[in-house]
Amino acid sequence: MIEDINKILLETAFPNRQCNLFFIICMLLSMLSVGFSTFSSSSLGLLMLGLFLPYVIYFGLMIYKKSERKSRLLTFVCEWNETKNTGVILSIGGGGTVRGVAIGSETGGTYENFYMATWDPKSLLVRGYLHIFVNYQERANWCQQNGVPFIPPVPPHQQTMDQQLAHQGQVPAPPAGFQTPAGYALVPQPPQPPPEFQVPAGYTLVPLSQD
């Protein structure tokens, strides 16, 4: 899924900064057309063509890429939601603050909010999101039918402190009674000291997140 979305983003990419290499090339071609013109009445049409054609091609290609990206992304999400009966629903959105006005949200938003995030590569104002919603009952039924262990996601307000700190490098321990299915490995593994390591007398091992 992520690979498919990244492929669409790559194939529909277009420089969206105000000053980029392609825009500079358009400016140079436009100025060269003026330099090679003879300013006669017969060449006036060619002068105007050379002056504006690079910009017409640039902005025309930008509009085409923008439309193609929106169409392909929304089509992919729609087809996923209609054909992948796995209990997982996708949605594209975004959120942030533009000129003091809040737009979208971290759990919602529209494609337009997602597109605005492409103009903010450092995510200083707006961030784009690929929302993944899980229907517990449908997901559990799909897992049961396909022989896949069902591990329900934990909402943020129900997460334990270990789960909230996991992104800082601390790997939460698996729930009590959990057994890794045959042929699978639990990753990432909780960090363990080397076999030959011995804790010095008077010391004890603590997680990295603790002082």
C-alpha cells in the first residue's frame, strides 16, 4: 500500500517552489528569444511566441501533474476501500494553521489540505496525513477467515505510558500471554545487554527514557 502511494507521488511530482530549476530555464529561454529577435513586424509573432511559450508549457505541465496526482491518489484510495474487505479504511487528509486559521485536523481534513502540505516540505504550518481507520469487527472477521492473529489497535487515549514512549526508542513489552505465531518474529526486539554483560554491584538496569 505505502509503496503504491509513494510510486504515485513520485510519478506525479513537479517542482512547486517559487524559484526552481525548471522555472529558471523558462526565464532563460524567454530572454534568449528576445535576444535573438530582430524586432521587425514579421518577427513580432515569433517574439511573442518565444516570450510566453516556455511559461505556458511550465504552468500547463504543473496543472496537469496536480490534476493527475489528485485523480490517481483518490482513485487508489477509493479502489482500496471498495475491494480490500480487510476492515481497514483509508482516507487522505491534512491539518495545520495557515495565516492564523486552523485547517483540517490530525484525524480528518480533505485532499486539498493534503495538497497544501506539499507546499510545506518541512511541515512547519501544514502536514499531510494518510489516515488508516480500523473497523474492529470487520478486521477480526477477516483475520479469523484468513488465519491471521487479530491484534486490535490501541486508541491514543487508551495507550499506556510504555506505548506512548515507544517512539522515543523504548520498545514496549508484548502483552501478557501473547505468543509469537510459528514462522514469525517479533520486531523490533527489546534491547538486551550482551550475554557476557554483568551489572556491577550496587547498580541496576533502567530504560533509556529514565534518568
